[in-house]
Amino acid sequence: MHVIGGSASTALAERISRELGNAPFGIPFVKRFPDGELYVRVGGRIAGEDVVLVQSTRSDQDVLELLLLADAIREAGAHRLFVVVPYFGYARQDRLFFPGEPVSARALARHVALDADAVVTVDLHSPDTLRTFGKPAFEASGIPAIARLLRERPVDLLVSPDKGGVERAKRMASILDRPWLALEKKRIDSEHVELSLPAQLPLDLEGKHIVIVDDVISTGGTIVEAARLLKRHKVGAIAAACTHGLFLRDAFERIKAVSDALFSTDTLDNPAEKASVAPDIAQIIVRDLAHA
Ligand code: R5P
């Protein structure tokens, strides 16, 4: 088994190779031609080998690099290609909101999987997207990784900022043996949300250590509103935790200003305190793919 790290996921790919018993690890050569077109080249003796290609698709350039690398790995004679997309971009457009739109998540899934024997990703916005890859597809969760970080810290309550995140909050709550609740969320536009507490609370919030858990932090609007709402109820400390930390523009600073700690996994590079999903991805590769 060889591991190749695309330029969006080099550090995580190396961690995955270590989790796979120090599997040979390579970084491809990537450059741009003068006209802006992308060029990639993979090295190493991968003919006849199973190859794990790791590349998050945060930007359109990341998607293109993944497609070129997958083709290069096939051309180099790899036996099987497992494509790991730790952060799968476009995942939030997973259905039609208005007529005339694409289901972007499905469109990307089909293409990312073209040269792959199987795909592994982490905390998709909607698990239904897994079925659209058209190949065996597996989803790791960022929750166990973040729970490993939180285990040594004071946590009284896990909070999901919306109903869509209930399963994540419940899973974290069950690992840490703590209660959870989900806020009511109304999205005003792509940057603004209105949040409120549910009628029934599992405990009195005053003085408590709260962790807000989300799949993605993008503009930070959701977490900032959630933190403000909780502060109005005199909680003791607020931490924000997410699987995918995009932290657009000044999101990181805005969240730091209203919280006491900020955690994310390493599916994306960002300045938050990190929990690695490498063990969780490696477990899927070993358990579900290597001997298939
Ligand atoms: C929405 O359904 C997601 O789970 C996240 O809550 C959302 O994408 C976060 O976005 P932002 O940081 O821009 O509020």
C-alpha cells in the first residue's frame, strides 16, 4: 500500500501513511504551465500496488489536481486506487433549492470517483451523497477525533447549532457521557442565521462548560450567533468544535472573540487546535478496503 498526498492534504496523508504502519509515502510534483494549466507527476514504484490518494477538495484547483493525480496513478499501473477526500467541497449543495440548479455534491462525487476503486471521505454534509459516488464509498466521522481532544477537558453539555447536526452532537455526547441539545436555526442568508434555544433544556446552563459541535465552520456566522445566545444564558465557558474548519475571511478571529477555545480536525489546514482523523481514515482503509 502506497500513500500519495495531494497539495491540499499533504500533512494528513503523511499521518495516514504512519497509521498504515509507515506505508511508503509520496508527494507528487505539481506545477503550473505559463498559460495557467496544471501539471502533475507521481513518483515511486506504484505499479501493481494499492494506492491511497489523499486530497481535500476545498478549491476548484484541488478538484482538478485530484482528477489529474488519479489519472496519473492509473497510468503508472497501480493495482487499486482508493481516493480519500477528507473535506469534500460542494457538499452543501446536496439538493435543489431552486429550479435550474445542479446537485453539485452529486456532480463532484461522480467525477472524483471516476478512476477510483473506492472513495473515503469525512463527515459529509448529507450522508445521502455517499450513494452518488457510483463506487463503494465510506464516511469516517470527525467526532471520535474531537472527542479524543475533549476527553481531558471540562465539558458539561454538547450543543448542535441546528437539527441537521443532532446525530453528531448525540454521538459526541454518548462518547463523553454528557447531555446534548440542538438549537433551532433559521437561515436568513448565506452569512446570517437566527438561533433560539429549545423549550426543554437538559440542564441549567448557568456556569456550564458548553461545546458547540458543527460539521463545517465557514463564515463563522452560525457559531458566533450560537455563542452569543448561550452567553445571554450566563454559561461558564464556550468551546467551538468542527470537523471541517474553513474559517473564511475573519471567521477565526470572530469566533475566538466570543469563545474560549476552538477545535477542528485536520481535514483542512487552519489555525484551530487540531484533532487528527488519520486513525479513523486508516481504520476504514484497513477494515473495509485493504482485504476487499
Ligand atoms: C449548515 O447546515 C452547516 O452544518 C453549518 O452549520 C454551516 O455550514 C456553517 O456555516 P457558517 O460558518 O457560514 O455559519
